[in-house]
Amino acid sequence: MFDQDRLRRIPDHIAATSLKEVIEQRAVLHPERTAINFLHDGELDLQESLSYAELDMSARAILRELRNCSRKGERVVLLFPAGNLFLQSFVACLYGGIVAVPVAFPGRRELDWERVFGIVNDCGATAILSFGEHLKKVESHFSRNFSQWRGAFIDVAAVPLLNGFRVTTTDIHGDDLAFLQYTSGSTGAPKGVMVSHANLLHNQRVLQTGFKNDGDTRYVSWLPLFHDMGLIGCALQSFYLGVGFNYMAPAAFLQRPLRWINAISHFRATTSGAPNFAYALCAARYNSQECQHIDLSSWQCAFNGAEPVRPGTLTHFQETYARHGLAQTAQFPCYGLAEGVLMVSGATAFAPAKLLRIQHTDYLNGVITPAADTAAEDETSTLVGVGPAVGNQELIIVNPQTGIRTTAGAIGEVWLSGPSVACGYWQKPNETRETFQARPDGATDGKTYLRTGDSGYLDQDGELYITGRIKDTIIINGKNYFPQDLELVVETADESLKPGGGAIFSIEHDGQERIVVLQEVHRTHQKELDATAVIKTIRQRVASEFELNVFDVCLLKPTTLLKTTSGKVQRQQNKKAYLANALSLLGRHRPEQPQITQAVIHSGDQIFQIVQQWLKAQPAATGDISASDLFIDAGLTSVDAVALAEHLSTQFGQRVEATLVWEFPEIGGFCQALAALLSADGNAQSAATVSAATSADGAKVDVYAMDDQAFQSLLEKEIS
């Protein structure tokens, strides 16, 4: 089962030197077996599946088209909403030795498109792959704003079948690049992690070993395929194992989280996972009526990664779903990063999560000391173990200032060595040298390590505990404070505050380090928000828990906190936005500044009443009008849309664009989007991030009244 590297062997006795070879052999060994199965709208009644033979054939057809403009080693950008065409295109790139560059499909914001332009320019892409109206939108934006690019646009949906003609794949070597995984670098200086075919295959084996997967594994996922956890940890791992990959769009999960739980039950999934926030969301949205037939007894590996794993979330999720057969051993905290391809550490056996209760005072001083059983709750902190390094990877802890390996019990920077460590950052030799080729001070063996940028601690058994990001650590009066600890206290201070929606950092003010709190408010609490009371509670809780005085508290509009595409809070980027006065505020406390009160918010229900009355007064009115109706079904023409926009502009004293009608064709969704726009003082980002509208009768409005692009802004802030 295991080889000399302590890694499991590929199922079905396949011998291969790359994932590309594995997939090719899958198409021969079991051509009729389901490879991918997409759940449209996240529901079980509309599924779109491809067998391994069909995946192989379609990938070869796309490769034939690609070879007209791209050669081995050249880069191709993949810009797709969720769906099978992305995976067919990615496999086509693997087959041809062409370097795939997965990128999130842009939302409404210009910043989203600038990020795409920056990546295309940075990687020197020779082509962009997409399909249909999505590709037309890409071409339109490029022609207007990035016309200097001279690459090809390929509509993969229009690629003809081969009709018996067989396309030969390209011979590749382990050190050839498989794809570039762009991380959360700035728009102007994106950072592409270079993943070789050898890196990719090794991490597939690490994933198989860490998750205890085999040829009988069954996958379910909602994670975005442009991100490493969804692509490498779920889709490609399924191909590697030769099993079916069942998945839905992230938007489907965000609209109704229990779709994920339902799919796990239906497909009898053994492996499925997400960042911590998703488990918290599913526990919070639990509905006994909806879940009465749910059976989670098959779920062996509920992996939890990409953001800090909260002990409270593990407990709440287990208590909520244990009644549906969720095993105590299923929850699987783990650690990884794009620079290590994906997975680094995880438990060696399925067991309850390992929790370490420590003395809080020593923790603030950078030392781990186990707390006595009799220690008071307010004198301790709890860390979640994320397992030892998997397979032949090595973890060490190093003092980031001195470069010396830490002594037992000390917190330091996590360094990683092993075959999964990527080749570096694309065309950034200095950053590659600093990050990927580090050596501990005094080491003589010549081994190099990846500096992860994460702070952590290794116990005597090699169990890793992540304590935060090195650059985010706050030092006040000589003590170290980890922002995620403060953020957890803040988000639980009041029910109006959004879990995972906070960022805490320090700034220099009058020669001293001062603490700043940014915290999102739940969308459903905006109307009744008492900003003054909530801010007072936050300051009191932080003072009580940490004996710290908060200098500034900023309550933010929902989904405006800056995060990476994997859902990690970008504290330094949020700090820059704070210093530039570029925050979307609902309320604020700062000693020398007056309180900012909440702006007037127009509810979607109010807007619906106005729209409904206007529509009924039109000559083409079709009778009763409900929030779930489409504008077109109510007799609205393009001319009427302009008139409606003018009417609403007059009503609210703000410009309403007629194009909003076509971007949100369902009447209820339009009203909620417009409410978000008006309450954000015209910030189009808010309309792009309306996640679940509410109709006049209180029922949920289908989020698919929005297109996937409109959902992208929300997606990038909420997930992985």
C-alpha cells in the first residue's frame, strides 16, 4: 500500500510519471466510468456527466484547436464559470504540455478585470479559453481596455468533435511546468506559482495518503476550480484515483449551504471538504425539516483548511450533524498552501481533532506551554492541530528574525521541504530565491526550504499548530498578539457581526502602535444596526479578553472586507484601504473623529412595491406580478426598461441604469440588487455581491437570476 516515501500507491496498479499519463490510462482502463458530474444549480435533478472516455476525447479535440496558437510550454489562460468545460480544457493543456493558468471569471468591478489583464500580461499568455457569451464578454473587455494583447480567443464549446481522428498527446518530463497558480499578489504585480508535473503528481500522492483515499473514494465538492483546493484537492484527485467527481457551482452552495450536505448524503460521499467558514455556515443554517433524510455516515474525511480552523466550529458542526451519522473521527483539519502545490500536513489516522489547550500569557510571548487542567478558561487559549507532514515532506520551525531553528516550545515561521514544493514564482527570481530557497542559519547539509510566511509550533510528535501569519503579528508592549485570536473575540461580540468577516492590525499613531478593528456586519442586521452600542461592546470585549485598548473600530458593509480567492483575510491590503480612507463604512469609533451613522437603506421590499405598481400601470401589463417573475414575462421591453430606470431614478434621487434590469432579469433579484446599490451610495460592487434576495412574501429568490459573473465578487470574498 505504501512505498519507500511513506506514500500510498496509485489505485489500479497504474505506473505513471505524471498526472497526464494517469488520466490517459484511466480512459483506457475504465472508459465508461463517470469522470465528472456537474450539478446545475446545485440540485440533483439536473446533472451533466462525462465518462473518462468522453473527457479524454473532448480534451484531445480542444488540444487540436489549441495547437493552432500555442506550443508546449506556452501559457494559456482559462476563464470559465463553474462547469465541465473548464476541466475538459485543463486536461487538454495537460495533454499538450501547455501551461494552464486558471483565473477566476471577473465580476462587475473593473478591479476584477484589471487583475485578469495583469495575469495575462505577466504570464505572456498566447490564448484565452472560455465559451459562448462568457467569451464574448472577455473579448469585449479586452478590446476596450487591453487591446495591445494579440493572443487568440478560443470558444471551447464550439470545438468540433474529432470524428475518429485521434490527436496524439505531447511527451512531457517531470520538470516541465503543468500550470501556474496565481496567488493574491497585487493587481499590478501578480505572483504565479510554478507547479511542475512532478510537483503535481507528488502532491496527488500526498493527498491520497493524507485523506486516506482509494479506488472506492466518492467525492462531492462546491469549491471553485480556479483555486488549488477545488482543482487539485478535489477534481484532479478524483482523476488520479479513477473515481467520479460530483460538484456544484460555489454560488449554489452560497445560496443554500445545505445543498452541499444533501449532495454528500445522496452520493454517499467519503471525501469532501471546505474552509472553516463553510462548516460554520452549515451548522448555523441547519434545518431539521430539510435534513430529516440526511445520512452522513459515509463521510470519512471532512477536510478543513485554507483558513484558521476554529475549535468552536468543529464542536458546533459535530453536535449539529452527529444525529445524521457524522462520525466523531470525520473532521479532518489540515494545512497547505499554493507554494506547496496544496497539501502539507494532516492526521495520520482518522481520529477526533487534536486540540491543544495552552497558557495564554506564554502564548502572547511566543512560547507554547500546556495549560494545567485546573487553569481558568480566561487564562488559556486552544489551538487546533493540523497533523504532521504527510509522506516524505519535512517541516521545521525557524525564528524569522535570526534564521535559527527554534527550541522546543517556541513559536516561529513554518518552513517546508519536499518534492511538492513548487519551482518558484513565475519570472520573479529574487522573490523565488527569498521564499523557495531558504536555509536555516548554521545548516551545512545544503537542503533548501520554502518559507511559508505562517507562524506555528511543532509538538514532540511532529503535530503542527498554526498560530497566524508572520507579517500580521501585532506587538504591543513587547507582547505578541495574533490577529485571528482577537478577530474571533470580536466576531462573537454581537449577533450582528459576520463570522470570518473581520481584520485586525496595528498602525503607528503618535509614535505608538495602535490596534484597529475592521468588522463586517450581517446583511440582515443593517437596518436595525445600533453602531454605537456594537462598537462599545467590541471595545469592551477586547479590553476584557486581552487587556488591550482598541484605537479604532470600523463596521463595514457586507462582503467589502478584502480577502483572497481562497477566503483568507488580506490584513495588509485591508490596512492599506483603511489608511487610504477607502472603506465602506456603516459605523466607526475613533477618539478624535465623530461617529459615522448608518446611511438610509432602501429595502428590497419597498422597491418591489414601487416596481410592481409601475409595471401594473403599463399597457403591456400581464396581470398579477410576483417577485419570482421575470421582467420579460411581465411584458417589459428594452424601451420600458429605460422608462422604469428613469422612474426609479426620480423616486430615489440617484441614477439607476437600465442595464441593471437585464443583469438581474428576475424582479425580486433586481429589487434586492438595487437596494444594495442605493444603500451603498452607488457602489456597484454591492449589487454584484447580492447573495440571496428576499421577495415580498419573504421567500428566497433564486440567486441564478444573477449570472455567474455577478456572483464572482462575493465568491472571492467568501471562499476556496
